Amino acid sequence: MGIAARLTGPLIVGPERHAEGVRRLLASFAAVPPGEPVRLAKKTSNLFRPRASSSSPGLDTTGLTRVVSVDPDARTADVQGMCTYEDLVDATLPFGLMPYVVPQLKTITLGGAVTGLGIESTSFRLGLPHESVLEMDVLTGTGEIVTARPDGTDRERALLRGFPNSYGSLGYAVRLRIALEPVARYVGLRHVRFDSLTALQEAVARIAEERIYDDEEVDFLDGVVFSADESYLCLGRRTDEPGPVSDYSGVTDKQAVFYRSIRHGGPAGSVVRDRLTIRDYL
Ligand SMILES: Cc1cc2nc3c(=O)[nH]c(=O)nc-3n(C[C@H](O)[C@H](O)[C@H](O)COP(=O)(O)OP(=O)(O)OC[C@H]3O[C@@H](n4cnc5c(N)ncnc54)[C@H](O)[C@@H]3O)c2cc1C
């Protein structure tokens, strides 16, 4: 825990600043007039459904958007509920670690993904975001903060179990301790073409079972369906082998668009290879 205790900065704030953020949240909760709805005041949202407008000020989450600490030995991070994955990944990668599941959109928050049943390309081997939550502080409707742990009281275990897919109705996650997994510097990609969705589905099932495709390991699995007879699986493998990488961030080449890069004119089963840094991949 030595490094974690020393390392504070813009992204990793330490327990005292976390406690200050919680104090601000609780003060804003106490200020909600009786009978008014309680909601999060957040700058970003990734909900599909529209929200009813509300005149109540919303809960102050401004002090709850960072990582509290990273423990590289235990491979865990304590993360504030409204920390975006972009910031979370930037805080853990210097330790050679990543969250088990990193959703595609940078502004999705850890609390939002855990309560909203997130999923991404590691989920076939590491589950959904809530499955790597080791414990969680939740602000409940009574205004108390409950720490929910798998070995806690019946009430705490029920809160932990019921939280995924509850979308804030059981309370708001204020701090989450999550498991992290080691990364390599790069992700080697294979874009495999399919001309039948049944064949693609069968390949997904086989890879989920064996974690291998054509004798090569698969650490990351996702894909794109362009039409019923043109679809691709994008298979990623962790690697430290040095070599060139592509850049789809728009910084060096505005024309380079990732989803276009995976399409190729080869027959079913043909493969195009690519490489990204781990940060760009995530
Ligand atoms: C275009 C698009 C692409 C998406 N892609 C992916 C993807 O690749 N992978 C993936 O996993 N998901 C994806 N999602 C779904 C997304 O993860 C969920 O909608 C998630 O809940 C959004 O989290 P947020 O942090 O943006 O929360 P918000 O949109 O702000 O809130 C979503 C809901 O969660 C509640 N909530 C937010 N924070 C907390 C908290 N700390 N504690 C309790 N409740 C909270 C809110 O009250 C609200 O009901 C996508 C959604 C969209 C619209």
C-alpha cells in the first residue's frame, strides 16, 4: 500500500479529500426540501431514456469524481462513485492495472456502470462491472451511508445483490472498491470476417468457452455487424512485443476511423491484424 498512500494528485485524491466530497454530498442531501425528488447533479449522462426536468438542485457530486487510492499489491482501487472510466483508467494504468470491465464511452461513471449493468469486451471472462465490486458505500434514502460487503449483515448483502440494475432507486454509490487486473503495453487485434451470423454466434460461444481462436489467446472479445452477411469479431490479445501501433484518436490522422478499419474485402474467415496501445484500446 506504500505507493498508493504516497501517490495523490489530480486523479488520485486520497481519503481526506474523499471525506470532504462525502460531506458536501450529505449537506446537499439535507438541503433537499421535504417532498422534492432526490437526483444526482451530474454534468454527463449516458441514459437512453429522457429525464423529466426538475427544479430541485440535485445532489452535489463535485467532490466524488476521482479515485481515492490504488493498491497495486492487492490489485484493488477505491473509487468515487461518479469517477468516469476515462479518469479511472488513467489512474490505474500507471500501476500496470485496469478495471475488470471498461465500457466503451469515456464519460460512463463507475457507479453508473455498476448500477446500470455495464458490459464490455472482457465480460466473457470477467463478468459485468458489479461482479468485480468488493465493497461499496451507498447513500440510501434515509440519508445514511451504508457500507455493503459480501460478508456483511443481511441488509448489506441484500443491498449489494440488489444494486445492479437498480439505477439509483436503492441509493447512490459513493465509493466502490473494485478488483483490477494486470495489463500489457499493447493489444494485438485480429478482425475476423464472417458471412453468417450463425457462424459468428458459434465462434463467440467457442471463444467464451476456450478463450482461444485459431491457436491464439483471446483476452478481449467484441465485434460489429454491418449486415447479415458481413460481420466481424474483433479479438484482442495482451502483448508487450514492441512494434508499430495505429492511432484512431483523431490526433495524428483525422481520417482514421476505428470501425472502418475493421472492414476488409476478404472471404469468410479471413483476418486483418492491427495493434493499439492499451490506453487507446480501452
Ligand atoms: C450510446 C450509448 C452507449 C453505451 N455503451 C455502453 C458500453 O459500451 N458499455 C456499457 O457498459 N454501457 C454502455 N451504455 C450504457 C451505460 O453504461 C448505462 O446507461 C450507465 O448506467 C450510464 O452510466 P452514467 O455514469 O453515464 O450514469 P447516468 O447516465 O448519469 O445515470 C444512469 C442511471 O444510473 C444512476 N446512477 C448514476 N450514477 C450512480 C451511482 N453512483 N450510484 C447509483 N446510481 C447511479 C442514475 O440515477 C441513472 O438512473 C451505453 C449507453 C449509451 C446511451
